[in-house]
Amino acid sequence: MSRKSGRRGHGGHGREGADRHERNAPRPQPSHGRSARSTLERSDGFRRGPHTKVAPEGTDTSAAARSFARPSRAGQDVIFLYGYHTVREALRSSRRKALKLRATEAAAARLGEEIAAKSVAVEIVPAEEIARRLPPDAVHQGVLLDARPLEPIDISEIPPDGLVIVLDQVTDPHNVGAIVRTAAAFGVDAIVTTERHSPDFSGALGKAASGGLEHVPIAVVVNLARGLGELGEMGYLRVGLDASGSESLESIELRRPFALVLGAEGKGLRRLTRETCDALARLDVPGAIKTLNVSNACAVALAIVRMRLKASDGG
């Protein structure tokens, strides 16, 4: 597949933050905490069971924070999710295998029902213990979950009358996470992304998705043009969002099944991606700034697409 960049698409200016934090995924360190010997129930309602461990004060895990390593995709057995909504949805999901939860007492109390239903091992730790395991700017809200990654789906498993987002080498984990969150809010049936030049679906991306990872299936393809071709064979109308599109998204004829194709910030859609799309459409905005961050452009575009598809469906 050609690596030549297309014209500038809807998105921010400058180079992306790629995945500098995702390269620093934490390696879990052995706990030296002492297991409680009996089940105790505190006034906050959270039950501390015989398998609940508490890390002793003063435990130095700063080495873990200095030795982040991004798990390889080929053997990615464990991922790390943090943030209250992200972890709550992961615990509620029947698809997600939760391995171990590190949480403050207050956070564990808030997640009491989810913890009991999931039967996940819980370690009560101070907030500083969690912070030492994460990048400096990570907002963990008192929870860090070790879990298995969700299995990607095949394009053939995408609903034949669905609404799909296709990402052409969008690498920034915060942008992709925001897109996943938006996709979950708008009832998108799947997101298609590339095996290379895309972030891992954990860590900062999971936090930005705010639980959306559990609700939007992800299809990962080696060759995006070929993947778009498969969607075309399934009858999908493939519309690429591009600032230089000949028609506005509000005026182009839309129908189901529909695939919205988004390019990376700065370089936009690649040439082969543009050529594989059925149409290129732009977002018409009235203000002085004519381009949007890719995740914001996705939200605006989905609002337009949803409204117009509903009208065409007679809903």
C-alpha cells in the first residue's frame, strides 16, 4: 500500500503525539502486600476479603514507573486500563477478562457492585502507588486494571447494514480514544483500523475512550485499501472526510450501509485510501478556522450522518 500522503484533511496542525505514552505502558511489579486473613466489612460498604492485598506504606515502586514498555501486538497478553469510567465498563463487560484491580479504598467502594459481579482480585493501595505505575500525566482516579485485550473482529463480522468508522493511520491515542467514545455514543457498529501506525487499545487511549472500548468492536486490517474493498463488496458507501472534498457532507447523498473514513491529522487521507473511497466530502464550518481536530471532526460528521440516515430511513 502506498505510503504517499494525501492532501491535508480535517484535523489539527503539526505532528501527532503518536503514542509516546503508550510506548511507556507499565509493567506490573510483584506485590509485597499482606493478604487479609478474614473478610472485613468497613463502613463504606466495601468488603475486604481473604484475597485482598494492601501494599505497605513506603513501598518503593518507582522503578516500575521508570521501566514502562509497550506490549507487543503479537504477544499482548495483558493490557492496562485506568480511570473510573474506563475500568467500570471493563468490569461490567462480559467480553473483558479482568485479571487484577489496584484501587484506593474510596475507588474500590464506588466499584463494589462491579467488583463483586466480576470476581476480580483486588489490591487496596494508596493513590501514589497507582501513580508510580503510570505516566506522569495519567489521570487514574484511583483505579488501575490489569486485563486481557479484547479480540478484534473480522470485517466479515461487521453488520451488513451498519455504520462504520475507518481510521487511516490515526496514531494519537488521545484522538483515537475520543473517536471510540464518540462512536459508542452514536451507536457505531465497528471501527476499522490498521495493524501498523495505530495505537494500542489500552492506557491513555482507554482513558480517553471512557469505557467506549467495551461497546465498539474493533477490526484490524493489514492493508486498509483491501479492507475498504471488502466493505465495498458488502455494499458499504465509503465516504472519506477531506477538507478539499468536492461536496459537503451535508449535501452528499448518503445511505446505509455507511463507512466514514478519517485520515491522520496533518497529512489527511493517503492517496490509495482516497482513490478507494466512493466519495470525498468536506465539513463546511462558518468560522475563521476551517479545520478541526480529527476526533472533533468525527463527532460533527457522525451527528450529520446520523441525522441524515435517520431522515432517509423515515425515522
